[in-house]
Amino acid sequence: MPLHPVLDAITARIEARSRDARAAYLEKTDAWRGRGASRARLSCSNLAHVIAASPGNDKLLQKLEDSVNLGIVTSYNDMLSAHQPLATYPDRLKAAARSVGAAAQVAGGVPAMCDGVTQGQPGMELSLFSRDVIALSTAIALSHDAFEAALCLGVCDKIVPGLVIGALSFGHMPVIFVPAGPMPSGLPNKEKAKIRALYAEGKIGRAALLEAESQSYHSAGTCTFYGTANSNQMLMEVMGLHLPGTAFVNPGTPLRDALTDAAAYRAVALARSKDAGASMAAVVDAKAIVNAIVGLLSTGGSTNHTLHLVAMARAAGVLIDWTDFAELSAITPLLCRMYPNGSADVNHFHAAGGMGFLIRELLAAGLLHPAVRTIAGFGLAAYAQEPVLRDGALFWQDAPAQSLDLTVLRPVAHPFQADGGIRLLSGNLGRAVIKTSAVDPAHRIVEAPALVFEDQDSFLAAFKAGALDRDFVAIVRGQGPKANGMPELHKLSPQLSLLQDRGFKVALVTDGRMSGASGKTPAALHVTPEAAEQGAIARLRDGDIIRLDAEKGVLEAKIAPEMLLTRPILGVKQQHFGLGRELFEGFRRQVSGAEAGASLFF
């Protein structure tokens, strides 16, 4: 099918905007590739350090200048269910590499914190910054320059974007991302949401809530709701950085093991090919980034990627902004209903047809660039297939021709809604994003008095005191990247949902984040300029009339311009100590704004 003309035009605009930055990136990458094989440049002393601890046969291979040595960068820890399965991956990948006459080494590890653990806690202030720490850690791991290709092991929220940003500094090499997969389905999402609501109302105790949460998050693997972690896996697939169909295969299964082995085989093959078109720099270009945005919009993915994709793209010399997201959203149909946009989880999505069905539908509608480089070869058509085992051997076959569950996954001809799940809001309060895919159209327009809070604990205290049974727009400010690292405010979701269920018109406006867990209450997120940069959100007061119109893309305060501009700035508390927060003062000073990716680098 021909490309959709709007998608084609937006891509051309991004390419034109990025011309200088992309050329500079590729110039550096090409120069590094031109230096020749990595280990051949190491002195004998350098190389002796690299191979000192290697087993005998690996050591022999690593001494050969024309052999392949894979560098493994891992986010393993056994506190995170999503990353616990990665414990066995290095040995498995090494064995697979040996079986095809190559070697592999763990080049280094990266930190992997869990937003599910730090949600609503002080440690969440380090969450977004961890992405750039991971990028730096990836760079350090691969800086030994002893590898012909890399395998990146990671799954969750900041880990995959950080790995991508770091790996793009080694764009001369092939890089394959190797996931762990989601845990099997646990407590149904409708039941989990009901129990959370009962707890928020004080009708059940902590023990009952903990039991329900433990039934939801119950084993090794990624959390099964469609938040940032699973949005990451979707992105790696649609960008061609996974092997096709790899994203949502459960850990500990024969198919998952076969796919992990296949990643090593493929990395070795790409390294031996010496094909510049197989490099990370060739795979991640403007077309791949546009494909990623379309994938995010068509699935109702995490709002966090209006930050992460911007930063990932800039690492490849591609410049995107929220206007690009909004204009692509207008032409991208919503094809998926996964919690919090529906009751199903990613296992249901995968069983209904999964990524193969989704990609084929979008390709057929001209909504994805088909002629792109991927780690599987040229063209995205291979990603309309799914992996299967036949007599123990791995094969790929066409994804189902039809969705096996139209309540979860639909064709382009019959979408859940005509446009994507994320929209741009703008007005005299600045620019923000909103996830509409979980918000009923009846709740997408709210005009009500502001109630201003300087942190989420103040909001929760007001709710507990019964002071929020009314129409209002909650302004939670001083939560941007420069203020306190932009923590997620998901802790507010149950209370806002309850108030909406009681018949009140409520909305959230914040310079903080809400993530892929953004729920059924309208939330204007990532407001920029943030309060710490003297944004208009810092000038709001209780009682100001706020209009949030997700249909027309409006976010404004009904205040005379001269009054809004002359009010004193409020709303930024400075309290950054404990749990290591004091170490990140330099990050808070240096970080860019939300629409620039909230990054230290760009």
C-alpha cells in the first residue's frame, strides 16, 4: 500500500528538521566504523585484560582479529520480576555464540529501578534520571571497544530507553535487544481496579489490598498491564530492534529460550556480514522513529514515551516534538484495548494476534514505513510474522489473518476510535500531553475551579479529609524534571477515579508524569514550561477557572493575561535529601524540558 500522505509529509518534515543533526551523527558513526575491527585496535596488553578470565576456547577465538565477540549489557537484578529471568541469559547467550564459532562476554550491567516499588515514595524522584544513568552505564560497558556487536538485556520503564540512548553512541555496531517477556496473567484487571477503589474509600484494609496486588504481580516476568514496560517492548519490535514476535512470549518457556538463542545467532551473523546497513545507526532513523510513534498511538501506549522517544530520537540525530505526535495521532486509529485502556492484559493481546497482526494492519493501511532496516533484514514485513516451535526448531509464520478477540485487538477497518491514544494540549498554561484512550468522551472536557497542591501528599490529605467532593481541576505542580526529577503521580489515580464515579467533573493538570498507568480521569501531563522554570502553572491559585478540552486540544486558565503574567511565582519546594537524592543536584540543574525529552544530553 502507498504511504498515508500525512505520514509521508510528517516524516519529510522531521527529516528536513533533522538534516544537520542526523548528518553529524552519521559522520561520527561512519568515522568510527572506518577504523576497522574493534579488538584489532587493542594493544596486546589491552587484549590480555579483555580475555584473561575467558574459558580456553573463548580465549582462542577472542585472540583472532577476524572473529566475533559479542558484548552483553544486562539490567539483571532479582528484585524486579521483569528482570529476574535475565539471570540465566548471559550463559545461554554465550553457549549460543559458541555453537556458531563466536564468543560473548558480559560487558557490564546497568541499574534498573522499579517505578512500581517507588511509586508515591521519595525514591521516585530518581526514576526519570535513571534513564540517563543507564545510558551512561551502557556507554561505559561498551567503551572497552572489544566487541563486534552488542546484546542489550532490558525490559522496564527507563531501562530500554536508556539502553537505546547508550547503544546509539555505538551506532557503528549491530545491536539487538533481548527481552524477558511478561509474567502469566494473574488477578483480572477489573478486579484489581475494584479492590484499589475500595481501599481508597477506606472500605477494605491494607492486608486485603496487598493480597490483591500480590495476585496481580505474582511471578517472574514483566507486569502484564500495558504501561511503559510493555510499551517499550512494542517499540523495540516496531523499530526493528527485536527479532520478530519476541516481545510478549512468557519467560521460562521453550519458545522464549529459542528466541534468546536466536538473538545471539543473529548478532553473530550481522557482525560477520560487516554490512553497515545492519548497524544500530542504520536501523534507528527518522522512519523508524515515526513507526515507533505510530505504534505507540495505535496501541494507546505510555505517555512516558512522549519523553523517552524524543530523547531516543535525538540520540540518533532525529528531532521530533509533541506536534509530530499530535498530527500522527490524528491519522492513527486506536486498535488495542489493554489495561488501563481496557480490561485485557498483554497476554490477551498476544494471544489475539499480537504484534504480528498489529504491524500487518498498519502496513496495509500505509501507516508504517515498510522500507526500513531492521536487525532481521530489510523491510518491516518480517514483523508481520510470529515465531513458533516445530519439533524443537524455531520458525516464523504469518500472524493470524484476523484478530482472535475483537474486544482486545481490532483491524484498521474497525478501530476502537479513529485517532490515536495521545493528544497535545496547548494554551496560556503552556503545552502538555494527554492520554485519551482510557478516558470516556463524556469526561474529556472539564471546566472547573482550580485546587492547587504542591505535592501529591497534600492532595491525598485533602481527599482523606473529604474536601474534594466537588467539581475541580487538581493542579499538582513543582513536579517537573528541574524541580524534583519529574516523579510519576500514579498514586492519585484511584482517588480521582472515585470522584469522577461519584459524578463530579474532575481533572489533573501537572508538570509531573502519570505514565502508562494513566487512567480514566483526564490528565494534562508534562506541562511545560514547568513551575521550576517560571511556567504559568506556578502562577495559578485556588479558584482560578481551568479549561481542559481534550477534543480541541486546549489547556488554559480563564485569567486576564496581565494578571497571569504579574502574579508571584509559587509552587516549587526544594527538599532533595535522603535515598541518594542529594547526589542528583547536577542532574536537576542540567536537565532539559519535558518536550525536549527531559534529558541531560540534549
